[in-house]
Amino acid sequence: MSELAIDRLPPDDATAAASLLPSQRYVNRELSWLAFNERVLEEASSSGHPLLERVRFLSISDSNLDEFYMVRVAGLKELAAGGVPVKSDDGLTPDQQLSAIAEVAGGLVQRQQRCWADLQKRLRAEGISILDHEALTGDDRSWLRQLFVDRLLPVLTPMRVGHGCGIAARGRDADQRAGARS
């Protein structure tokens, strides 16, 4: 079995570590998670990876950050709004954690945007273009609309699984609404 870093501490250091306050012994869970996501972003910035792999790492970093805000930050906001007097293992209140997250995540988002701008230039140099809605022709939009209705909407729209299950049935009405939104 591999040796843990704590096992290699000399007795004096181990005693000193044990005497530290919990806030000094622990790394904040949320800030640690953001540091992990920074490492994912570093992979997106690494020229040692093929270009499309770098785009994939960037998308993973972005998706991770979205989920982080939807789950972890939302939970902290609920605790803060409810006035719950709980502290994390490192001794931070929900409000303190939210402040620290905002600072760290703000820098992360800026680096993601810089990375994306760089990757877009590199993609264009390789003949790969990322188009926004305004750059599409009418035929492109029609083709994409049909692709959405045929292949994506059936997956996104709830389908009836059984009689009386409470899930809305997907039918022509959903298809017509999708066509009306286009």
C-alpha cells in the first residue's frame, strides 16, 4: 500500500499538525473544487494537447463551473439566506465562502474567456469556424430547426411512460410549439 504524506511527517511535525486548529488543518471544500477546475482549464491552455482536445477541456471546465454554481453555490446561498449558523471544516461561514468563491471564480471565468478567444483563433487557422446565429443563412437555420425537431426535441421533451404517471405526453402539439418558436 502506498505511503500517505502524513505518514512521512517526522514526529515533531505530526504533533505540530495535530495541534493546529481545524481552520488551519483543512482546505475549504469549495475552494479546493475551484482549484481542481483551474487544473482542468490549464489542460485547455496546454499546447501539448491536440487543438480539439483543448476545446474539450475548456468545455469540461465550463460545464463543471455551471454545475458548481447550480449545486454547491446554490446550497451555500440557501444556508446564508436562512441564517444557518454553520461553518465549514476550515471555519468559514456560508457568506465568507460565497465571497471567496466569487473572487476565485471571477478570475477563473476571465481565464476561460481568454482561453476561448485563443482557441477560436487557432480553430480558424485550421479552417474550423464557430458561427453565431446571425452568421447563418436561412437554409442553415431551416436545416438546424428541422434537426432540432427530428433529433433533439424527442430527447428533451418528457414522454409518457405509463398511464396516469403524471409526465406530460409528447405529441404533435410539442412539435408544433417547437416550430412556432423558430
